[in-house]
Amino acid sequence: MHYNDNVIIICWSSHDGKLDMENKTARFTVLIDPRKKQMFEELCASKDLTPSQVVRQLIREYIIEHAGNRELPAWLLKAANKKVTRA
């Protein structure tokens, strides 16, 4: 498969299959412009956060905001209440 030179691939994958609690071993692939990746990493570092911490928080917030009528599991809501904010 050919990828454009201006794209970086970020990957996550799932290994343990846990469904009842937050699973930090899932793999998710994202194609992103290297310039945006660099800026994102710099901003994360300036807040003393890892890019993974920030992406997990963004995903939680997106799910909660767009869940509509879906019932959200307690573990997701609990994790969302522990919002990562530093520096």
C-alpha cells in the first residue's frame, strides 16, 4: 500500500478484550500530517501530558457529547470526570 510522504500513521490495537472498563491497549490508526503531529506533540509536552493521554480524553469527550440516547457505561463517565489537565 502506498502512503503519501506527508502523512504519519499512528496505531493502537486491542489485546485483552475487556469490555467492562477502560482498555488502554486498544490500537487505532490515524493518518495525520507530520506538521500537525509535531505541533500536537509539542503542545502535549508543554502540558506535561503524553499524546496518548490527550487522545484518550478527546475520544471520551467525543463519545459523551455525541452518544445521543445511548446509555453510557459508568466506567466511561468515571474516566471522563478525571479529566487530564496539567501545567
